[in-house]
Amino acid sequence: MSRTNIEDEETFEPIYAAQEDFNPNDTVSSFLNTAYDPARLHPLAGLGGGGGLDYLNLEDDAGTLPGAHGGSSILPSRGWSDDLTYGTGLTYITGLTLGGAYGFFEGLRSSPSPAFKIRLNTVLNGMTRRGPFIGNSAGVLALMYNGINGGVGRARGHYDPLNSVLAGGLTGAIFKSTAGLRAAGSAGGVCAVAAGIWAYGKEALNL
Amino acid sequence: MPRSSDHSRDPCPYVIFSDLGASFAMGAVGGGVWYGIKGAKNSPRGERFPGALASLKARAPVLGGNFAVWGGLFSTFDCGMKGLRQKEDPWNSIASGFLTSGVLAARSGPKVALTSAALGGVFLAVIEGLGIAISRLVADQNRPMSPQLPEIAPPASH
């Protein structure tokens, strides 16, 4: 049966292997061992020169990882959710540690008796009194700041250190809003300055 | 059959901070809503909003902090178990829940700590069990079907 040529026929007939294609001298190795050239398979094959691509040599410095909202940064982040979770987490744990250290030394100093168990108890009490208070407050501030920063950035359409200043100001104002207008204003100012230092400092360090 | 590793979470040391932050956010926002409503309900009629504000200002950060400590400790133990056992399993989570609850109750004495630990382990086992059940149910819908082969005429022999 002759082989049908696809271009000649109007209707497609299945092509079966013809009897003349079988060569009884063929072995499996004759078609499996042909040298294959990956460059013919894909344009990006053979990347990395003779030694192949060594993934450990790729540039992975912190300065080239994408920071928040694009541009490389020491603190890489993939977007607002990374900012929120990592920022809040780091701030909370920093606040907790600093407050715990403060409470530790306070407990050591003010212990009523040199006995070990009593001192341990006083120190632990001091740590659990100061640590969580500062940690919680720091965490709430970070949460509000990152939330407002993300919201302002999305509303404005682009990200600026100016967003951070605005977010810092609003955070401080809201945080102290129940203590009166003056307290809210001064807290807003302090937080705006702090946020500005943070944002412009990050930008300055990466240039 | 080993479960495929979860690629939606960041690698292990860094994910602890992410979990800390996420737990804090959940606790603080949830606590804000809960204590805001509770404070409003428990205040006299003209004072509902200040009552809600005062209640949530006092309690919501504390709840956030508690959630954060729980989540952070859990994640730390989870990463520790993964490193120790070199496997990714539901058992890691169950053991982490056990250890976390035990450590957080450690100051109340060994018996209370053990009971807390057991409750934490059971809680995590329930969550993991539900997770496995749900993933089995969902995976059942994606079972591969063998394709219907078309009728092929056998090659004419000659």
C-alpha cells in the first residue's frame, strides 16, 4: 500500500507504517544512542557556557533583590502583603525584645531578695510586664503604618517616600487620637518624621 | 505516599517573621472588631462609641500580641521539627502545637502545662485532619480520566 502524501490528498487518511520501513537489522540502540544536540531543540539551551548554568553563581546580593514596590533594597519584599506581615512581625519582635530587656534589668535591680528563685520570679514578672506592652504597641503602629502606606500607594498609583511620611503622620495621629487634638498632632508629627527618616534613609542607602 | 512540599510559604527561617506578623494582624484586627462591639454593647446609650474605643484600645493589642506569640512559637517549632526530621508532614504541625501550648503554660506548673500541651496537640490534629479530608475531597474532582480512544481501523496486512 503506497503511502499517502498529506499535501496531495484532500481527505486525510491515516498513515500506517509500511512494510518497507521495517529493517530487521535495526536494534534499539541504533535510534536511542544518536547524539542529541540541545541547541536544536530550544533557543535557550546551552546557557551558561561549557560548565552549564551554575545556579550558585547567580547574583543574589541583598542589594539586587527587589524591595517593596520595585527597586532593589536591603529589605526584599514582593508587595504590600510582604510589607505587612514581615514588617509587623519584625517590629513586634523587636519591641518585645527591647521591652523584655528593659524589664529584665528592671527586675534585676528591684528584686527584694537575693535568693535565686525570687530573683527569677521578679525578673520574669518585669519582662512580662514591659515586653508585651511595648511589643503590642509597636506591632499596632507597624500594622497601621503598613496598612495606610499600602492604601495610599494604591490610591496614588505610585510609591514614594512621601507616602511613608503621610502614612506615618496618620498612624501617629490615629494612635493618640483619644488623648486630645494636641497629643494627636504631636504624635502624628513624631511618627511622620520617623517614617520619613525610615523611607528616605532606605532610599539613600540603596543609591 | 509523601506529600509534595508546600511552595506557597517562604523558606523556613524567614517564614517565622511572616507568621508573627500575620498572626498579630489577625489578632489585632479581630480583637478590634470583637472588643469594639463588646465595648459598645456594655456601655450606656450615649457613651457607646467612646466605650467601644476604650475597650478596643485596651484589649485588641493584647489579643494581637497573644496571637503573635502563639503563631511565632508555633512557626519556630514547626521549622525546628522540619529541620530535625527532614520531612514535611502533618506530624510536624501536631508536635509544634503540642510544644507551643506546653511552653506557653509552663509557668503554671508541669501538670497544667502537660494538659495544655495535650489540648494544643489535639487541636492541631483536628485542623490537620480537616485539611487532609478537604484536600482529598477536592482532589477527587480532579481525578485523571483515561481518554476515549477513537476507533482505528487495523492496518491492512499484505
